[in-house]
Amino acid sequence: MPSNRAGSDRNGPQNSAIWLGLRELGVAVVCIDARQAHQSLKAMKANKTDPHDAAGLVQLARTGFYKEVHVKSPAAHGVRSVITARSHLVEARVRLDNTIRGLCTTFGYRPGAGQGKAFLERMMQAAHIPGLGEAIAALLTVRATLVEQIKEMDRRLRVIASQSQACEILMTIPGVGVQTSAAFAAAVDEAGRFRRSRNAGAYFGLVPRRHQSGELDWTGRITKQGDGTVRKLLYEDANSILTRSRETFALKTWAMKIAKRRGLKKARVALARRLAVIMHAMLRDGTLFQA
């Protein structure tokens, strides 16, 4: 059964449910990497047709020339759904804030930056401007609902983290919070599926892209493959450790040396990758972070 890489279901959103259902029925089923299968099928046949694809998949199964991907557990998908829902709610709130600012600017009122209590107070002042008040009031009503739902998702994530031993282990790392620990544990799902912890960095796209052919050999930016949400959270935590954390520990010292030598941006990426490696090792061994 073809599928995308683990963590991405763009071409087969029902593959996980189908795989789990067949396994419950006792059917031996393998979920294969769609990218690798696509390249193999393209090399086999010049014309892409359903019969050619079916014959090609049979050939891959017969020869064993395919890459199996891990299908996450229902619990991991549940955690991921909460994180995804929260992310979309935050994006909707940000779009509303920007819309409000744009409308206010049209009337010559600049609400300024921020998103907290001070921002709402400035918005209430704008609500008295003729021609603007009705629009602002409607948007602020929707915004209040979004903020409440974001808080509800945060509460749900805290409950998930409090009931998860994996999250408790990961949150012993300075700068790693509830959302990152829950997202990372759900993305990894089973720590034993990585033979080496350093593979976790590549799994989340935090290794340089490399192209080598004959005399040509170049190394580019990070691949950005795998789970983009976890990669983003790791990057944000790395930035928090480098710029906000007042604690001094070996991991931060190592990253600060890179920042002085190569710049803060590359130091954040390097630290994000190191965090992924360390976090996987902690999940695999069940050990706490030692500064």
C-alpha cells in the first residue's frame, strides 16, 4: 500500500486508518514510501497509467525493492490532531489581528503591536470610530472565541503531557515545554524504530542537503524533510535556549560557540538538530536530561 513518508499524509489521508484496520483483521500489510515508489515506477514505464502502476507495484513487492515506513499509533495521531488544531486556531487569530490593524489604518488609527490586554484596550477605543465600530466589534467577538479555544487546546496538551512519561522525560531539558515534548513524542511514536539517535535529526529535515555526482559535490541548506511542525518547535526551543534562558549548561555553551563562529541562525539550526538527537536518546533509554 503506497504512502507518503511517516508524518505526511498528503497523497493518502486514509492510509493509516486502512493499515490499522487490516492489521486488526490479521492481514499482513506493509506501508511503503510513496516518494521512493514513485521514482521506481517512473523508471520502469514511460507512460503512467493505472495498469502500469499496478504492475509496477507488484514488481516492487515481488523483488522487495521498496522502503517501508512506520505507521503511527492512534494515540500519536490523537496528540498530533490537538497540536494541528491549536496551530490553525493561532493562525486564524493572527489573521484576524492583522485584518483589524489594516481596517484601523484605513481610518488613520494605528493600534500598534501586541496581542494581549493592551491590544484589546486599544481596539475598544477604535470601536467608537464612526464606520469602523461595527466591523471591529464583530471581529473582536470572533477573536475572543478563538482565544478561548486556544486556551482549551493548551489545557488539553497539559493534560496529555501530565499523563505521558515520555513528555515528563523530555521536559527536563531547559527550554523544552509541553507542546514540543508532546509533538516530538507523537512524531517518534516508537523510539526503537531509529537504529541511531543521530538519525532523528535527518528524520526531521535538520541535516544539510547534499548532491554528489562525479566531480560535483556540494552541500546546501537543510533538507526540511519530515514533520515540519516538530522542526519548527525544535527551532523555537533552540532560539529560546540561546536568547532567553539564563541557565548555563554544556549544550547551551556548545551552541553559543557556534553562534560566535558561524552566526546565530546556524547556531539555532545546529542546536535544534542536537536537541532532536538528545531527545530521541532520552526516549530510547528512559533517562532524564543532565546539564
